[in-house]
Amino acid sequence: MSSERPLLRSLLFVPGTRTEWLAKAEAAGADAVILDLEDAVPAGGKSQARRDVAAAVAGYAGHLALLVRVNPLNGWAGAEELRAVAHDRLTGVVLPKVSGPEDVRLADRLLSWCERERGLPEGHIALVPLLETASGLRAAYDVAMAAPSRIAYLGAVTAPGGDVARAVGYRWTPESTLGLRSRVLLDVRAAGIPNPVAGLWTSVGDLDGLRSFAEQNRSLGYEGMMAIHPSHVPVINAAFSPSPDELARYGRLIAAVEAAQAGGSGAVTFEGEMVDEAMAATARAVLDRYGP
């Protein structure tokens, strides 16, 4: 089922205490929203936020993909949140502080139980593990393979400060985290994850820096990014969407290769480059995903 999950370019965090901000996420053009019950909610507000988020998911009638970041499953709070938010309208659960595949297997079992209780097909709710520990990052491939039919949108979500920086010890720059994001991407692609996402850009007003970072992630092979502010969404969407000129070029490339094949040649010079069936197959995949 993981291959059937929708492509999500932008996944915007919204505090679980501010479910009315779903309208702002829609207006910004986000593909998905992550209603956050973990770090964005103080300890004394967890119960009310859980109720508010569950009601928001159940009553939502918009076009956004809805995800909920629950608390870690090392206590009852996270498990209670899974049960509260499980719903046909829920796209997925974001699982924080993942240290290895055992965390994923536990979440998978609990979600299967929640789905059965709600009358949903098993695997309906995607699972998005956040690799926020050194052991979790090191085990990215094993984490992805722990529940391959449920895991989606897995990748390296690096940021200045925060859990990953504390675990790894890096001084954050796009350059210092490039190797980490690259290695995790290779691991999750090898596990068959079709929609890896990266993040985060925390400088709210630096849209040029965000654009450069998003384009770097796209160049690595990521399909989207998590975001913390509505103003970041259009920049991220643009970075992870091929332009009309790119799509048109892919169409011409396919036509050139197919014409060469019809004439008995496997390769052809196309707009100054040598191309063959491998490049045509990539072009078809892009057009299938993004074309009209």
C-alpha cells in the first residue's frame, strides 16, 4: 500500500492547540498538514489537544492530507492518541523519537488494532517515523522495512538545534547535513519508500535560503519537505514540482527515443545529449506523476 500513498510536496506543522489554523494551511496551498500533539503542546494541555485534534480530523471536509504527530509510544499518552485520532479521514501518524525498527513494529501493531476497532482496512493509516536519534538514523533502512506496507514519507528531517542536532552533534548548515540527508535517502529508497521527505527550514523570513535548501533536497532525490510556516509552502511546492518547460522537454525526449527505436537505434542525440530507453523511462515516470 505504501506505493499508493499520495505524493506530498509540503507537509505543514500546525499545533494541536490551534486546529482552527487548518484554514490557513489550506490557503497557503499545503499538500498536507501535521497536527502536532507532541512538542507543540505543553504537558498540561495534552488531553484537551488530543480531543480537539480528534474532533478536527473527524469533522474535516477539506482537501488537505491530514497527519497527526503523536507522543512517543513509551507511555500511555501516545497509545491513547493513536486510538483517539484513528479515522477514515486520517492520512497518517507521525511517530517521533524513533530509535529503531522495534518502535515501528509496535506502532504498526497498535495502528492495526485501531483500524480494526474503527472498521478500517488494515494499513489504511500511513506511518511516518521521525528519525530523531542517532540509532534511528543509522537504522533508516531497517526502520523502513519494519512495516513496508505502512511506512511513508520517511527521510532525514534535520534542523538547527532540536532532537537530531542534539543526537548527532552537528553545527547545522545545509553543507554539514548534506551527507546525513544523502545517506538516509539512499536507505529509504533501497527499502522501496516512494515518497521520501526532508526538512526543516526554521528561518521564517529567509525564503531565498529555504528555496536553495529545498532545491538541494529535490536534487538529492527527496519528493517533499516538512514546513513550519505557511509562507514556506509556496516555495517548497515550487521546488518539488517540475516546471511546464521541464515537462515539455520530457515529452520531446520520449518522442525522440521512440522514433529512434522505431528506426532500429537504441540511442539518439537529443538537444545535445545522448539519451536512450533508461532516460525515456525516467521521463515517463515523471509525466505519469506530474503531467496532465
